[in-house]
Amino acid sequence: MPQEDRLKKEIDRIGKVLGKLLADMLALKGANAITNASGVLRQVLREELQQDPDALRSLPADTVIKMLRDKRWGDAEIEALAGIWEVVPDNDDARYKHMALALYNALAKESRTFSFTREAKIQRLTADLGAS
């Protein structure tokens, strides 16, 4: 039972973050919606992580994972963050995509279960980053 309660709390926390993100993004309209959505995404991540997401993307993945584990983030939450970073528009470079790939790779090494979805994301990101 305690394991199920912890999992439910983690899922609820992910849901709240994604719900706030979606609510903020749906309120955006106009030509600058993508730029504004990117800013909203960074603000939500800043509030949830209590650290600047732009600073996080320059750290090694194992350091970021350790920091998230210290905040009691589970695999599902870290994978959700990697998924968000995978789609964040990068105007200057692909550092968010590189961090997403590093997080997926670290989770693949750490996890006790194999995920076909995660492996597909790793392959897709590797191909995308290799092509750019």
C-alpha cells in the first residue's frame, strides 16, 4: 500500500504540472504563441524545479538526475521532464534535446525494466541530433 500511495502522489504531481502548463498555454493566442509558450514552459519548470531550467541543461545528466532524486522525483517524473525538454523549442541550439537524450539514456541504464517507448525516443533523438 505505501508503494501505491507514493506512485499516486507522483502521478498527481505530474498531472498538476502538466495541467498548469496546458492551462497557461491554452490562454496564449496570436502570432507569438510559440515563443510565449516556450516562456511559460520555462516558468513552470522553474517553479517546479526551483532552479533555472536553462542552467540545468548545461549540467551533466547524472548530476541532474541526482538533484531530481534528492527532490524525490521518480523515473516517471524524470521521463516526463525529458519528454518536455524533447519538444521545447531551442532558438540557439539543441541543448534541451541533448539533455532529454542524456536523461533517457541514464534512465535506460538505471531502470530495472525495459521500455520500448523510451528506446524509440532514444533512437529518434539520436537520429535527429546526428542529422543536425
